[in-house]
Amino acid sequence: MKPYILIVIILLILISAFIFYYYTMNIYEVIYEVEPADLFADNQSTVKIEAVPLNALGFRAIGRTAPAKFEIIEGADIVTIINKDTEKGILVLQGKDITGQVTILISSKYAMLPSEVKVMVYTNAA
């Protein structure tokens, strides 16, 4: 095999690896998923708030997490914190027997400004 063909192949592999990393693994934005959107005041229902890192293609960044700090600024008395993992950017809340609104301020390492997430706690009317 001629040396210039080998050099071209090596350069193509390096360029492909560079493009793959910067388009799929690099974090460009952080969104916050709230699942489910509402919480019920029944001492059993939970809501999971997760910081999701997005890549340049708009999908979840491969093998990456978005560390986030969570601060409940309103309604701390109507929920219980079940799990607070700041390294993975996950917060799990459980509703108490009080209705109202919970406002959480989330600051991520990869976001320029903190974001506010609101979760409504409704009565469990069956």
C-alpha cells in the first residue's frame, strides 16, 4: 500500500472521530424533564425532575450527565425529598397531603442561567 493512501485513511479516521465526539458526546444545552407533570397530595405519588444534557443533534449526549443543584424556593412544606442526586442531576419528590405549587430553582454546570420548574400538587379525587 502506498504511504499517501495510508496517511489519507488515518486522517479520515481522525476527522471522523473528531466529528463524532463533538456532535454526539459534547453537551450544547441542558433541558429539564419533569415526569409526570403533576403531583397528587396522597403521600404516595412521586415526580422525577432530571437535568438532561443535549448534544448538537438535539438528542441526549452519549455517556454524559448534567450535574445540577436543586433549591426549592416555594412549597417546600408540601413535598418530601425522596432522592436528591446532584451528580446525576436527578430530584425525586413525593407529595404530602397538602395541595399547592412547588417551585424549584435548578442550576446546572452546563447552563448559563438557572431555570425555574413548577410542579402543581393536586388533590387525589377518585
